[in-house]
Amino acid sequence: MSRDESLFAAVRAAMPDASHPFLRLPGGTTITYGDMLARSSRLAHAIAASGVRPGDRVAVQVEKSANALLLYLACLRAGAIYLPLNPAYTVAEIEYFLADAEPRLVAVSPARESAVRALAGERASLHTLGDDGKQGSILAEADRHATTFADVPGAANAPAAILYTSGTTGRSKGAMLSQENLLSNACVLRDLWRFTPNDVLLHALPIFHTHGLFTATNTLLMAGGSMMFLPRFEPDAIFAALPHTTAMMGVPTFYTRLLADSRLDCRTTAHIRLFISGSAPLLAETHRQWFARTGHIILERYGMTETGMIASNPYAGERVAGSVGFALPGVALRVAAPDSGAELPQGDVGTIELRGPNVFAGYWRNPEQTAQAFRPDGFFITGDLGRIDERGYLHIVGRAKDVIISGGFNVYPKEIEAEIDSLPGVRESAVIGVPHADLGEAVTAVVVLDPGAKLDEAVAIRQLGERLARYKLPKRIFVVEELPRNTMGKVQKALLRQAHRQVF
Ligand code: MCA
Ligand code: AMP
């Protein structure tokens, strides 16, 4: 290979002084860029020593910590394909991912070790990383190795990560993100949002999704900036961090929860230059209240696992409430007729489709689903419905896909319905998203029972919790006589959403 086109080569090229802070942790510890290189070198050796070769998958299901983030960077350096998994997933849920991705190495919390050992198969090595990020066999192994590592060079189209995501079709699919997908998006966002080495990003997002892992981390790395790295979103920690940070990225729930806190005002947010929101719709009302309370105009952007970031409100121009702004530089975006993909006249509502260096190559070992996701001319079909206004701003007006976004996490009704249908006494179910002040949408189930059967709501939710991650659990289950159907026999979820719109 003539040139190293990998994301990590670009991280090195963008690196400030070795003494410059990369991560600031609560309690005052700082991990400098020099520390980042040394510690990710050791971890990259540990990964290679586990038998991982370039192109092998490394599945990671651990709590957020500095070492968990360094493990991601170590995978990039070792040429492995990084596969993050939500620590909230139950053992039943991760069984599928491990069988599908066939990782060479699996890193889990110590509490999961024995359950995952049985699932991972003989080919996979197993390592642990502690819930506090400070213990585990992978760190013990890393300690035995050198603080330098010869990075595996990568071509632009080499896969860097697989993130599992479901479309409309039930089972999760692994979206393969290439070096170029991640790198191009990070560089565009650094420039658009004006990140520099002087920035300190307030990072309270999980690191197993695009938002916290790529949009936040890769962008800051490309700028040579720093991150205040909090284990989770928690208002006291946010208010303690605000005076020491310059920007925050969050899901809308972050903003509504902070608005509910009397500490939020112009003074407590004075040190911040940029608040960014995404992953779910930010209510125009939240946008306005935030401005009234803090004097800051939230910058809303739009993205997807398969594409990284797609569109953003401008940094310098008007940030319009209820809009996600303009397509990013390098992204060709159209609003199209759902059946044909033909571009619609400006102002019409259609599916949002795009093409660009940020768009993934396809789903892992799934050519059929990959083919269905693209138009013949290479445009990716997002499944979101949008409209472009007369000034060129994109507005997301709904979703063609059946997905609920709860607190920024996607929940796929089909998966939940299948679990509910297997409960004793349930004949059928429909799972919908219902407006919820805190989470945006709340997972809600409507079920029909077998004749004479009874359902105890709390017991049913507890039973579902043995199979499903907590954020997927219905907040409420309603029993009805029958589900509304159209003449084709399809359940009319719009009617159910309408009937249940005020339950929270
Ligand atoms: C936690 N719970 C939830 C959620 N999170 N239930 C529904 N929806 C959720 N999002 C459960 C907990 O398990 C708990 O259950 C109960 O709700 C209350 O938890 P709470 O303490 O209030 O929650 P939390 O731990 O404070 O979490 C809320 C949160 C978190 C901070 C909003 O969900 C979060 O960090 N969300 C960010 C998601 C994200 O990063 N999405 C990006 C995807 P119990 O009471 O039973 O114990 S990437 C993406 O979408 C695209 C590409 C993009 O554009 O970015
Ligand atoms: P995921 O499938 O987890 O990658 O989530 C991507 C989806 O989140 C998109 O297809 C949108 O439906 C939604 N999304 C992300 N950002 C926004 C936003 N700013 N406004 C509305 N929806 C959004």
C-alpha cells in the first residue's frame, strides 16, 4: 500500500503536543495525548497477542471508561474491526451479535465473563475490563507490553467498525463503517463546528453509538482537542463540568433535563461556545427555552449509524428551531418519492436520501439488505421523511420506518412485539412510541389477550426484562379487545398512537 489512509494515521497527523490533554476525568486525572499513544499501544499489543489479525472483529461490551475508549483506539491501530455493544444488552441479546459477527476477541465486564464465555465459541479469545475501567485481564495483558506500537496501515475502504442497527426488518444488521467514512465525517464536522486544540468537549454520552463514539470522539481527535469524559449524563456532574468545558454534544433529553434544573442560566453556561443536539428531534420549544434561559442557540444536526452525520445547522448563519440545517459539505442529499427515488420539487415531503464519503459500504454479510438500502444511482435511503424549505433548510417531518426513539436510543417495535407475543396469554401485540416529556417518545405496548387470559402489567414488564435491555422495555402495557387494522389487515399504528397520545 502506498499511503496509510487510516483514521488513526490522521489522528497522529492532527495530534498536538504529547503533553496536551486528551481526556480530563472527574476527580482531576488527565490523560494526555502522549498517555493516549502509550496506553493504546499497550492495548494494541494485547489485542494482537490475543490472536487478532487485521480485519478480525473485536466485540466490546463494557461500561464507559477512559480505558474503554483507549481500547477503541487500540483496535484502530491494530487494524481490527471495532464492534461496540450496549452494556445494557442482556445475554440473550448479545448471543445474536456474537454469532453473526464472529469476533476473534470479546471484551466484557467481569460479571459477564462466564455467560459470554459459553457464547463466544472456541475461536474467540475472551478478556475482561472492569466496570470502573480500572481492572480486567486486558489491562493486565497490556501492562506486559511496550508503549510503542507499529500501527497497521489501512486503505480508505478498509472497515474500521461495525455498529449493529435495525432497519424496518426486525433483526439487527451490522453497518460496516470504513476508515474513510469515519475520517471524512470527523474532518468535515471539525471544520464546520470550528473545533480547535483549545476546545474541551463535555462528553456525557455513551460510547457504543455513533454519537458519543464517532461524532464526538473522532471530531475532537481531528481537532487535537480535549474531552471532559463523564461516565454518564448526570446533572450535578454536568454543572460541575460546564465552567471547564467549551462545547457539549447531547441528545434532546440532556437539554430537557437541564432545563428542568434551576441552576441552568447565562452564568452557568458562560464558558460554553457551542451546544449541539442530535439523535432525536429537538422540540422547537426546547430550542426557544434554551435560548431564553442561557442566551445560547442550540445547533441541531442530523445523522444515522449507516451514514454518520448528514446535515447540520450552520455555525455562523441562522440556526433554525425544528430544522436540521443543510447537507454537510461533500454530501449530496435529496428528498425523493418513496417508491421511485425521483427527486421531488422543493417543499414536498419525501424520503431523505444521500450519497457521500460518509455513507457506509453495506451491512455485514447481508447483501440483500444492503441492496435494498440503496437506489441504483448509489443514494442511501434513510427511511426518514423530510422537506426542504425555501431557504434550503432540511426539516425532518416523520419516519417511514417503524422505529421508536426513546432518550436517543432506537427501539424496534418488531423485536419487542416478538417478545411480548411469547408471554403466556398474549395473542398479539403492537408496540408504539408515545410522546413523553423526558424521553421524547416512550415505548408503549398494546396487547390482545387469549380468551379468559389475564395480564399483570408489572409482572409482564419484569419478564420482558429478562430478555430485553431496560431502555427497550414498555413503560406501559395496555390491554385492548382488538387492534385496529386497515383493509389489508395491517395494524394501524397511527390510530393507536393517537389513542394513547396522552398516557404520559
Ligand atoms: C435509560 N432508561 C431508559 C433510557 N435510558 N428508558 C428508555 N429510554 C432511554 N433512553 C431506563 C433506565 O434503564 C432506567 O430503568 C430508567 O429508564 C430511568 O433511567 P434514568 O436514570 O432516567 O436514565 P439515564 O441513565 O439517566 O439515561 C437517560 C439518558 C440515556 C441520559 C437519556 O438514555 C442516554 O445517555 N441516552 C443517549 C443515547 C445516545 O447516545 N444515542 C445516540 C445514538 P429502570 O428504572 O427500570 O432501572 S446514535 C444516533 O442516534 C444517530 C447516529 C445520531 O444522529 O446521533
Ligand atoms: P440510528 O438508526 O440509531 O442510527 O438513528 C438514526 C435516526 O435517528 C435517524 O434515521 C433519525 O430518524 C433520527 N435522528 C437523528 N438525528 C435527528 C434529529 N436531529 N432530528 C430528528 N431525528 C433524528
